[in-house]
Amino acid sequence: MIEDTSKRRPCVVVVGTGGTIASSAAVSTDFHNYDVSDSVEQILAAVPDAAKLADLRGIQAINVGSHKIDNSILLSLARCVSEVLVDPGTDAVVITHGTDTLEESAYFLHLVLRTTKPVVVVGAMRPARSLSSDGPLNFFNAVVTATTPSSRGMGVLVVANGHVYGARDVMKRDTTSIDAIQGSKFGLLGEVSGNAARFFHSPVQRHTASSEFDINALHELPQVDILFDHQAAGTHLCRASVDAGSEAIVVAGTGNGSLSPGLREGAALARDAGVVFIRASRTGQGIVAPLNSDAELGIITAGSLTPQKARILAMLGIACGKDADQLQQAFNSY
Ligand code: ASP
């Protein structure tokens, strides 16, 4: 018998991973020197109004600053969230996360969670008990979004500063400001208004339920490095990356992913070593258009993915055995 969920309060599982939203400083006016200190239960207890919207259950996946999240933590976080989502008693998931690498974790989850249930990633720029901390309201808005019916099927969402972004096109664009989390020109999907999220756009690239990637089939992720191009760049970092066993190199190129002579030489070096070479852009948004000169070096273009998102997709594609042509197709469709 199919359960009629409209007759019961929604159950939202809150997966804690750490970050500033779970941190505290010695004084309430220090916004920069702080440590992860709070459990997910403390985050829940600090926002009692969120429990009026749903039954909330906390799970502590890990408790670290997000700059410490490595590939094995990323995989186990995705496994943990996937298991929670499979439970018919779970209606939605909120993940509390540091903002530094939130965009990477959110996009990874967007690609590997086979679900239409709302999944919302949320962080904060100010520690939990600092003056005008943004954590409690961001968390409340994340629960609002997770319990809004139209959040279903939107893929992984990121809530910050009253806005709702799609995981694919969100990024941290400021070091410390309260509005650090922003969308590229494709990223803003909606806004939290009253006690609901209101959407004005939806993501059209493949994600979650329509993704081919399955967390249960993934055991480890390959090393993929990002190199930042600049005027007068050398080839030595490409060589070091190849020598260190990288299976793909993403270049944050200038403009339309243009390569300096040093990095172009690096692309040839990568091709000769069988390492995938991907052109992305350091500009932060826009589409890296293919060039006639890509074919001779077997270069892949990242489309509109930022270098850090391109790295996530490249890791997944390579882990699933994709060749260069299949990887390019993935860059065109995710
Ligand atoms: N360093 C913190 C982190 O990413 C920053 C934050 O959460 O805003 O964990």
C-alpha cells in the first residue's frame, strides 16, 4: 500500500558535516578565527522554529571545515545521504556544510544521488553565536526549502542568504562577505519567501534521478588536478601533475579557456602520457566554446562548468570508465 504522506508531518533528515555553521569563536565579534565546535543536534536545538515545519532527525556524518573534505569523505558523505534517501520514512534531506567547498560537494551529490526527494545543502559565513550570525536563518530557510513540494525533482539545491541555487551553477565568490554564495548567470533558481521556496527556473542538465552515475557503483575517485593558467605560465606544473599520477588535468584557462604556450605544451605532454586534458575558464562563468585547435591535442572542453565543477564531473566520468569522447558528451549533458 502506498503511504499517503500528505497526512503526516514531513520527516527531514539533517546530515551534519561541520563548517562555519557548526563553529564558534572566542568572542562574538571575531568572524575569522573559529573552530568547528557544534554537533548537528546543537544546530537543530538553536533553531526551534525549524521543528515546527517538520520532524527533524540529525545524523553526524563528519564534523570538519569543508577545506578538509577529501575524496574518501566525499564518497562516504554521498553514501550516507543516499542510504537516508532510500528510507521511505525520509521526505527530504538537509546537509549542513562548510561554504569553502560546498559547491563541489553539492555538485557531486547532484550527480550521484538517484532521487527526486528534496536535498538541500546549507552553510553560513559567520560562526554560530557571532553577532548577526547567518547560520540559524540559513538553516531555517533550508528546512523551508526542503519541505516545499516544488523542491522535488530540482536536483540538489543550495540555500544561502534567502536565495535558492542549483548545485551545478553555484559558487563561493567572496572570501568573507555574508553574500559569498552566489549563482553564475545560470544558477539562481528561486527565493525563500514566507514559509515556502518560490522557484522561477529549473535545472535542465541531467542530474539526480536522470543521472547515469550511481554512488553504489563507486569505490574510489581518481586524482584529477586543477591548474591555473596565467601570462607566462610554465609547463612544469603539468609535468608534475602527470608524474604524480593524475588521470586528468583541468586547466582554469584565461577567457574562453585559452591556453598559454606553457600550458599548450602541457596539453601535448598530457596527451602523450594518456592523461585527459580539459579546458575550463578562470573567468567564473560563461561557456568555454570548442576551438578548431582542440582536436589535434585531444582536448576536452568543460562547457559552462567552473574548473572545480569540471574536476568533479571528470572524476566521476573516469571512475566509470569513460573515454575522452564519452567524457566530452558528459560535459555537454550534465
Ligand atoms: N572554512 C569554513 C568551511 O568551509 C568556511 C565556512 O564554512 O564558511 O568549513
